[in-house]
Amino acid sequence: MAFKTIWKILNTERQFIDGELENVIKAIEYQVLLTEGPDEQALADQVSFVLVDSPSSSFISYENVTEANCIAWVQEVLGDKKIAEIQFELETAHANRDNSVITGSGLPWE
């Protein structure tokens, strides 16, 4: 079975006023899930942003920002090398998981 990598945004932090702009996202907390069937490994972290001479014409207002926008920004900040390291770390953790674990947690209705 092949691995599936899923990026999720857990939270954002914003600055209400930054120069002429309002509600500027300054940090994004993200999670990367690696799944294979019912098994999954996860890694969560946060990236911070500094708005440097960004033209207001390319600014996306907070209420119009999508999860896809945030994922793209996070991946841009991380870069290809860091993304590959995250993938490798999750695959290694998956390969080294303890298959003898026979308990789990969760809610049956979720």
C-alpha cells in the first residue's frame, strides 16, 4: 500500500494592523499526516512570516484566505529540502513503529 501525505492547518495567528493592512497572518501552525491504510504518523510545527514590502494588491484579506493558501505559504517557507526531510522523518517513524501495540484511543462516533 502506498503512503498518502496530508497537510492540515491547525491554527493561524494574525496581527490586527500592520501598516496599511489589517488582519495580517503572522504565523501558521500546521500538521503533516502520513497515512497507509489505518496507520498514520503525524508531525506538527509552526512557521512565522514577516511581511516585507509586499504590495497590498497581492494581499489576501483574512476572511478570504483558504487552507490551500496557508498550505502553499507554509510549503514555500519550508522549501523542498525541509519538506523532503519531514516526509523522510514520517516514513522512518512509520517503518520503526512498534507493531506489538494492541491498544488505541479515540471516540467511536468520530
